[in-house]
Amino acid sequence: DTAYSTITISASPNVSFSFAPQAPCPAPATVQFTNTTTGAASYFWRFGDAPTSTSTAVSPSHTYAQNGFYTV
């Protein structure tokens, strides 16, 4: 007997996004993220202000409670 399996290799996604605050500072401030990534099958965002501040939405928004610099 012989078994066959098809394996699909995909290119790595080209990750990019833009963002726009929805309200002026000071905090709390809500930021809208617009996903412009190509080649991804799913999304996982970390907003940088807490370990549990995440989303699996394609283009999420997030409210930051404090002013600061955040790595998304």
C-alpha cells in the first residue's frame, strides 16, 4: 500500500496596519486599528498595555486607560 498527502506551503504574511485615535488625548483614548496585512489566515493582536489586552478581530479598536507609548 502507498499513502499520499498534499502539503501546501504558503509565503509568510506581509504584516502592516495603520491606526487612528478616535478621541483626543488625554486618556482614556480609543484607537482604531486598520489591518492592511496580506497573506494571513487569522489575526492575533496584542495592544501592549496588559497581557490580557488582545483581539482576534481583523481590524479592532482598543481603549487605552493611560497615556503612554505602546508596542502593538
